[in-house]
Amino acid sequence: MNTETIILGIDPGTTIMGYGLIKILNKQPEVIALGILDLKKITGHYLKLQKIFSRTLQLIDEYHPDELSIEAPFYGKNVQSMLKLGRAQGVVMAAALYRSIPIFEYAPRKIKMSITGSGSASKEQVAFLLSKILNITDLPKKLDATDGLAAALCHYYQPKNSQNGEKYNSWKDFIGKNPSRIK
């Protein structure tokens, strides 16, 4: 039986939001689309959030993803930057929830590790390996797009554990959810 899964990956941002969509058919990932939402010319923060929400809904309505994979915010320059990034992420999540799309969140290091084998890889290294893995001949100029694509591929690479499809983050998580299996 051929099952198809579509994963939307988002690299949230209030200056540039990157996105990538992959289709999984017969366990083979294939790029459907990737791009950016450039928010530099929008002056108000709330207007940027509105644009992020509406663009995410457009992507969902156009491509009908089964799952959303999003990069978790991290502490970068300062607390204000992290707060703005968290709001952008929240707006993307709200759009996915509005369309009943399951959300999976990954730390930036986890995404880089799953693509390159190194959690400290550069954006350029991630983009280069994505081009090889997914046969992308023309990489976009803004690497936020490949960061979104990396989030989607990272999610695809995660093991689907147990017979009921439940996922575990660690052995401790597995034991906590399955105490009867410990002797």
C-alpha cells in the first residue's frame, strides 16, 4: 500500500520566515516547495504576526500537510529577540492548530544534527547536504528556506516508535509511559 505523507517545515522569524514542504512516498522524501516570507518591509510587529499566520494558512490550504515541524526558539541576541521569535512560532502553531495539523517541535541543534551529523553545522552546510539528499539543483539565496526544509526532513528522520505510533524522547520517557514493561 502506497501511503503519502506531506510535512511542512517552518523556520520561524519576524524578519524572514523560511518554509519547506516534503512529500514522503514509499519512504522516499521529495521536495514539493520551499521559500521564504520576507517581512522586512512590514513595520508593525503585530502586522508581521498577522502576515505569518495568513501565509502559514495559505501553505496549509494549498499543500494539505499531514504534519507540521517547527524549529524551537532559542536564546540568541537578547530576551526581546527570543520573545519576538516565540510569538512568531506561536502564530505558526496557531495556524496549524486552526487546521487540526499535528505539531512537532525540534531544537535547532537537533535539526542540524539530523541533516549533517553535527549540531553546530552552519546554514551553508545544512543547505549543501539538503541539496545532495533531496536532489535540489537550484538552492535559494536565502537559507531560511532550507532551514524550513531541514525542519521537515528532520521530522521525517525521527523514529516512529511502538506499535500504537506513540513517540518517545528518551528511555526515561519510554519507561514512564510503559511501567508494566519493566521487570
